[in-house]
Amino acid sequence: MTTGQPEPSTDADLEWCYDAVHGVSRTFSITIDRLEEPMARHICLGYLLCRIADTIEDAGHIPPETQTELLAEYDRLLDPNGDGSIETFMNDVEPWIPDERSEDWEVVAQTPRVLHTFESLDEVPREIMREPVRELVDGMAMFTDRYADEGGLRLQTVEELEEYCWYAAGTVGTLITGLVARGTSQDRAEEMRENARSFALLLQLVNIAKDVESDYHEENNVYLPAEWLAAEDVGVEEVTHEANHGGVTNVIKRVTGRAERYLDDAQRYLEVVPEHHGNRLSAWAIPYLLAVGTLRELRERPEDVVREGDVKVSRAEVYALLQQFEDGVSRSRLDELRATMAEQPLHQ
């Protein structure tokens, strides 16, 4: 990678990166707030590198072939032996950055800052992160190219849904596991690797189940498998039509059920994750338990996904969960918290 720019102030840029994560992701904001150094900066930078690609892949206003080209260019920037140029990438992406930037697009606009800060990390964590980030970028480029003629993603089967979930979230799970498992026992590291996919797919499938309306209207993507929609006589371009609310609700229930299959393995991941290098159990247990609560809401009112486009855990429950971890929560309490949140809001 070549930047053609002088090295910026790493301290100032790192602070900007922390602020940026808080702006673009409630879940990762919670996670990073609970990590200590150096893990906090590693996860922060890894997440932002992925978010740049994710924002481009989600951009419904960018033609698919251009999305694919931009993602390929971005991948070359991440290749330590590549010939990518940050100036070329920024010149090509700049015309697609909206005049009124969202916080996601502000991160894209600040790609040089993110990359310089990433390159300032120590070599070992940097190289642990690089491969899974590039796998995510390549996977997203593959999907935008696959559905270029449709103008947006239109996943066909449940197998393809989980393939997409792997690239969008499983790769992030690999990145996290590589960082937090460093220096732990071989057996514990292997158990984490075996369950990392389940942890990541759980979170991603929950997002897909609850965000059907915004995914279609804001990103022009349909992640609900076409084969499941067809079984309900719903066309992929009709997922938000009022007449199809019942059928789409049934598909959302199936995606929710699919996500629930990963709960046990995801919890096992938490039960063995080490607390060292600044890693803390709460950083990953809170997103897991929020997913449990969201699954409860999806089971109880799946029709609200298509009727109101808003199924999520309440702020009051989020606050109640955060309070549980203020004084530390042992791994032995995960079962108790999971059982409670699967049945009712934690604050009630």
C-alpha cells in the first residue's frame, strides 16, 4: 500500500477512531467501552476497516459494478505487498460520498486516517487482523458482482444467506478470536475458533431478521432467502408490500429460528474467552445478551418488522443490562441472564 502522505498524529487519529465507532455502531460502542488497552484500539481499528467496506457494499446509490471496483481497490490498499494507492481510491470513492454525510460515510471519507492508524499498530496484532478484513472485503465484492444485474443483493437460499453472513460477520469473528486468543492455551484457542462462527452468525442473523424494511428501502438488499419467500408466495421485490406482511412475517420467524440454533455455541465461546491483553468478558457478553433479548422481541412480535420496521430491545432494558455488568458478572451467571432475557425484558 502507498499513501503518498506524511504520517499523521497517531494519538489524535486514534481518538477520532474511537469517536467514529461510537457514532456508527451502538453494539461495538458498548464493546469498545468495556475493553482496555491494547485490545480496545485493536478492535476499534479492525471494526472501522470492516465498516468502510460494509458502507460501500450497502450503498444503494452506487452501481453494483462500481461497488465491486471500489471494494477491489480497497482490498489492494490492505495488501501489504499490493500496489494500491490511497489517492486513487479516494478519487474514485469521493464522487459517491453524499453531500450530507452520515457518520458511516464520514468514516469512508476518512479512510486515510483509519489506514494510517491501523498501520501504526504493532506488527503481530496488525497481521492477525489483516487477513480476515481482506476476506470480508473480497466476499462483499463477490456478492456485489454476483448480483450486479439486480442492482442489489437478492439472496436465493438459506445456504447463500449463511455464506453472506460468514463474509459480513464470520470474518469479524475470526479477527476478534485471533486477537483475544493470542497467548492462551492451545485447547482454549481451538474451542474459541470452533465456536466463533456461531457467535458471529447469531448476531448477523438477528440483524437480518429485524432490519428487513431498512435493508430493502435504504440499501436495496433482500437478505431473506428467495426460496423461503417463494414458499409464502412472496416475490423478492415485494417484501415490504402490505399484502405480503403475513408471508414475510413467517420468513422472519424462520430466520429467527435459524439464529436461535447458534445460541448454545455462542455462549460456549463466551465461557472460554480469556480476559487478557485488555479483553473483558462483558465486551462480548453484552452483545450476546442483547441478541437474546432481540430474539425474544422477534418471537413475540415478528409482524412489527414489516409493519413498523422497528423491533429492538428497549433503551430501558439496555441500561438494565449494562448495570448488571457494572460490578462484573461471572461466567456462571450467563445462563441466568440468558434465561431471564429470553422470557421477559430484564428491567421488568
